[in-house]
Amino acid sequence: MSQATRIAFALVVAASSIVAGQSGGTNWIGYNGSYSGDRYSPLAEITPQNVSRLTQTCVFDTHEAIGFQTAPTVVAGVMYITTDTSTYAFDARTCAPKWRNSRAYAPLQFLANNRGATYMDGRLFRMGGDVHAYAIDASNGRTVWDVSVGDQSKGESAPLAPVAWNHMVFVGNAGGDNFGVTGRIYALDAGDGHVLWKFDVVPTSGPARRTWTKASAQNPPTGGATWTSYALDTTRGVLYASTGNPAPDFVAALHPGENLYTTAIVALDARTGHLVAYVQPITGDFHDWDVAAPAAIIDTRGGKHLLIASGKEGMVYGIDRSRPGALTVLYKTPVTTRSNVTQPFSAARWTHFCPGTQGGSEWNGAAYDPGQNLVYVPAIDWCTSIKLQRLDTLKGKVGTPWTGMDDPQAAFGRMDPKEKWQGWITAVNPDDGQVKWKYRSPTPMLAGVTATRGGVVFTGDVDGNVLALDAKTGALLWKAPTNNAIGGGVISYGIGGKQYVAAAAGMKSVLWPVPNQSARVVVYALP
């Protein structure tokens, strides 16, 4: 066997072990690193004692000033990242480029964001802003298939990072704040992209449909989008999806009641799409409080089998998943400022509330460290003011926001000045919901959080710093400037026995007042 053949064979073996979940922390195969979504790395070279010696090893610059919310994927020493219209492959140790796949569409969705790709069997799977799902050959960047699962003209988009398992790819649409758009979750065949099953987050019939008591042609059931990624219990074959708010976002009078299955976590049979169970942490939402972040599947030191979920309302939930067909909230713990949360909105005055429409936990969810038995939850502390449009003048239009705001220039409310924002990382005991420690940041905490076996928690802030915190105490151990706001993934992986940390930095956004910089990945390691 030649040297080239041996190398090729080793890469195939490595890729096969990834699918089996046996990569030992060297790879990061999707948005949250693993199917369970726990954002935990078993690598331990970097510790509280040596983390201050981390140095920058390389930078990969996309030269795109765009919403950069991707979670890097790493497979057998190659890193893959996404922007709204491009996918890049480069050496995860040196940042040397390998290929670029570009797929334009028009018009570009106004958020211009994408949250990443996932890897399975030699292919990458991702979504596009025009609600297309597509597969890419991971070796050369060639598009293998491309299918539509929605209608961009109606205001639908698809920023989420898929999950791929058992020859299936799980995807969904977003845009549930636009008139008449409802969320849908799909399983696609990994071979050619055809639809295997579809689950309507807003049902079209049955008892759940009847929870939309004010539905009409002028006020169609709207909402339930899936914005980020999913968690998958591969043992039971259960997919857990977090869902968005009902709309019009701020007009509670037009969507009273449960509005199933919005602001919920739905458990679906991954093979059939049938509903197994659901839990709705927030009922009667009128604040645009999506359950925006993916849940994490964990088994605690105390023997509890839980989902850990967080959302824009500023809570982290411990949800019992031990009984088949049932999900039960055991506790809820605040992780950011909450004020004026029950005050009704009015057309006569502005109402100020926290967390605001861009507050709480956004697209990145909690990480879990089994060694510490702690959950680490990122959160934004930023408040909003709302004034409603008069009901007799509120009319929806296909493809446009359906929120109920009086100000057409601020469809999702008037955010406080950025001088008033801040953020938190909160460490919570998952057995009882008690707070162990809190790290306060002068900026929102949007970035991914990764816990490691070495006792270090990695994340980033909107000032552009990559941060390392002590997993036990929350003490800041190290920070490094990237000069780019960090709202994407911060991950850890291994190559040749060495541990690396990578941060996706760069966050052009119409919703976030941050510098407009070129999106890039910055990589660090011990010297």
C-alpha cells in the first residue's frame, strides 16, 4: 500500500468514526459538536494552569462583510465554515484554503446569516437563505444536490444548521415573524435530498390547530419557526426541536392561548416525523420570545435524564425526558435581567421590558460539563420598548413582518442604546437549577460556549474578545482580541494530539450595532 493510499484510507476511517460518534473530541461534526448538543469537548491539553499561554496560530479570512453566525465544523483536520452564500474548506491547523462553494440567490434575505453545516459520510449539508437545502462533496466542494423546502417570496428563510444521521438530514424553515409563515421541520434523504417526512409546527388540523382560536384569513396562524439547530437522541431515535413565537409578535389579543406548537420544544420520532411529546415553557407569549437556542440532551451526576433549554425570555429550563412520551419542566432559572414581563402592550404608550426582543439566549445554547456537573448558559441583557399599532389599522401583507409595532422602521421594537447592554455566562447545577457562578460581560454574550475536560470554558463577546473562563469558578483566565464582534461558534478540536480553539468572528447585522468587519475564523493553540 502506497503512502498516498494509506493517508486516504486513514481519512476514510476517521470519517467513519465520526459518523459513529467515536472521534474522541478531535472533530466537531456539527453546530453543537455532537448529536446531543451538549457542546462538550473531552480534550484536556488546555487547563486553567496553562491557558494563558494560548497563542494565535492562524486566521482564515472570508473577505465577506456579512452576518457571521456559523459554527465551524472540523473533520479529519479540515475546517468547514458557511456564510449566507458560500461554504469554505481550509486546513484547521494552518488555515490554508482548500476550496470554496458559492451559491448566489436573489434577493438576499435581510439578515444575511447562516449558522453552519454538518458532516456525514463524506458530505456537508447546509441551508440557504432562499430556503434551499443542499449537499456538498466535502473533498472537493462540488454541489451534489440542491432542493427547495420553502418559499422565499413569502418571507421564509433558513439560517439553521442541519443535523445529519442515519442517512437522513433534518432541516427546517424560519421567518415565522412574517405574515402567514409557519414553521416546518423536514427529514430529507441524504442521498438525493427528497423529502422523507414533514412536521408542521403549526398544525393544519386536529386539536392542536384548535388552539389558534382567533385564526382567520386576515389573521392567519403564523409562527413556530426553527432558527438554529436541533438535538438528537440517537439511542431512542428522537429529534428535539426548539420553536419560535406566534405572530403578530406583540398583539396578544390576536393569538390568545397555547398556539401549539410555538414557543415549545417538540420531540419527534426521527424516522417517521411523528410527534412523541412536547413541552411549552412559555405560553401566551407576546414579547417575540422564541425558544431560540437548541436544547442539550444530558444525564446529570444526580441521575436525571434532562433536556437543558434556554430562550429569549431569559430563563434556562431543566426538562425531564425520562418518561417516554412526556416532557416535564422541573425548574426554571433566570440567566439575565427580567423586568416588566407581564405588562400588557398598548397603542397609547411605549412599554419597556427586559429581556428585549434581542435578549436572553439567542441562537447559541447551553454547554454541559459532566465533570463539573454544570451547565453554562450564554445570555444577552438588552431591553426593548414596544408601542402597538391600532388593531383597526393592523393589516398583514405577504412577505413582510407581522409584529404589530407602531413604528415601521423598528418592526421588532426600539432597543435600548448599546451603552445600556451587557451579557452573562451563568453556571447552573442541572440537578436543581441552582446558580453556581455568573460571569458578567460588558457586552451581550451571543457566541457559542464550549466546555472542555481540561476545566476551561471557551466563548467570545461582542467586543471581539475570545474568552477562557475557569469552569469551577467563572474567573476570567485569558482573553484575546479578534477586532471582530463574535456571534458565531467558539469550538475546540484536536489534530495530531494537539488541542485547538477556533472562533468565528465578524457580525454585520441590521439588528446589532457592531462594526462591519470581514468575517473570519481565528485559531489558537498552546505553543
